[in-house]
Amino acid sequence: MSNDLLQDAKEEIVGMGKQGMAHPSTKPVLTGAAVGAVAGLVLPVLSIPIGLLAGAGWMFYKRLRP
């Protein structure tokens, strides 16, 4: 099962890289990154880069496994 997730992630990343903003996952992942960065700015326990990565990662995962 983990191998399927990694394969799906690879295909999704390659698609996002080739299609850019036209890919259906790009905008939600960037939105998640922005929300995470704002959370990192507001919350004292997070930093902006950690929030950004966490937000983008969460949205990317939700795109792979809704």
C-alpha cells in the first residue's frame, strides 16, 4: 500500500511539474502552503517554513488520498 502512495505521489509531482498551474493539484497545494505559512506566522510554536511545508504536504496528501 505504501508503494502505491509513493507511485501516485511521483506521478502527481511529475504532472504538476509538466503542467504547472494548469494541473488540478497545483492550486490546492499552493493554497495549503499559503495557509500553513500564515499559521506559522501566527502560531508561536511554528515557523513560516515549517508551516508552509506542513500545509503543502497536507493538501498534497489530501489530493492523493481524499
